[in-house]
Amino acid sequence: MTRPVGILEKEAGMAKLIWVLSQGIIVVGMAIGSASFFGCASTTPPPERSTSEIKRDADRAFEKMKQEEREYRGEGGTTR
């Protein structure tokens, strides 16, 4: 036989439900936060580049820029 549920029992049940849901939200938030933190922490930084590698790349970029300027001036005529 079931008995009628009183107001206080309903409030206690609702309070418990809210508490369980809030705890679940906290647990899920902690799991997502931990996963993102450890996911980012596990990536290794790129290796350090030597001065000669940096200079070589800069020289290549400068040569490419000069070539593009020569092509631009050659196609459109001299711009003086």
C-alpha cells in the first residue's frame, strides 16, 4: 500500500535531486577541465632553432621578396 507523499518529503526529495545534479555538474566540469589541462600539458614545444637556421630562413624570405618585386616591376614596367 502506498501512502500519500507529504510536502516535507517532496521538498527533501527535491533538495536531494538538486544536490545530486549539482554534484554531477561539478564532477563533469572537473573532468573536462582536467582533460584539457593534461591534454595541453602533454604537447611538447617545438625544438629550438639555431641562429644559422633563423638566418637562412630570413635570407630565403628576403630573396623571395626581391624576386617578387622584380617580377612586379617587370610586368608593370618601372615605377619611378
